[in-house]
Amino acid sequence: MYPPPPSYPGYPPPPMPLRPVRGVAIFAVVALVCDSLIGVVAAVIDLWYASSRVPSPPRGLFNAWWAAWLIGIWMTNLGSRLLFNADELESLAAAARFDVVSVGLMLIAAVLAIGVIRKITEAQEEHRSAAVIGMPLGAPGGMAPGAPGGGYPGY
């Protein structure tokens, strides 16, 4: 059965058009960018704190991975803008150079991400093996930071 025409009695009126609000679009873009860039590193650090008996993550590896990833994303964005605005051979060559550098940075970030994942996996394996051995609750090194009976307060 087909829907009734809009002039049919009892048919709901059409929705009101949306009013453009200046700040909503800017807020949505900023929220998405912050969530996708900062949320990733916050999740990795939270995973480290939940997995490890050591109170602080290896900051050098985490910071190098995050910096390479952010700079790689920025270089990719800049290279694509240069490519779309390129008119001549020189500007195409400059865009290609930015693209090559950004791919290199993303490869470096991928290798560093593998290192971060291995560190977290090692911490989880140490935590699991300590639990299998049967370290008592509250013993130094027996629980993850923030766990009930652990040596560190939760955050």
C-alpha cells in the first residue's frame, strides 16, 4: 500500500527546516578531531595502566609513536591539498614529495605502534603469570594500578 498524499487529513505535517547555527558545525568538527586524535593515545595509556604493574608507561616509545602518527597525518593532509591545487609539474612534484614523506612517517608510526603493542602485551603476560603463580592480593607487584587491593590508587 502506498503512503497517502500529504494533503490527506491526518497525515503529519512536513518537518520544520533546520536553522543553520554557526557554532554547531565548528564544535562538531573540533569534537571529532579531538576524539580521533587524542582518544587513541588516551586509550593506549589507559590500557597500559590496566595491564602493567609498573606505574608509568614507557613515555619515549608512546610519545614517539604518537608524534610520528600525528605528523604523518598532517603531512598526508598537506600533500593531498597540494595535489588537488597543483597546476604545473613543479607543484605536482612538491605534492609527491610530501606524499612520500608522509608514507614514510606512517610506516615509522606503524613500526612504533607494533612496539607499543608488544610492550602492552608483555605487561599483560607478566600480570597474568603473576596471577597464575598465586601472588597474594595486595602484595607489591601483585595487582594492576587501581585494582582493588593493588598498590596504587585508581584515577
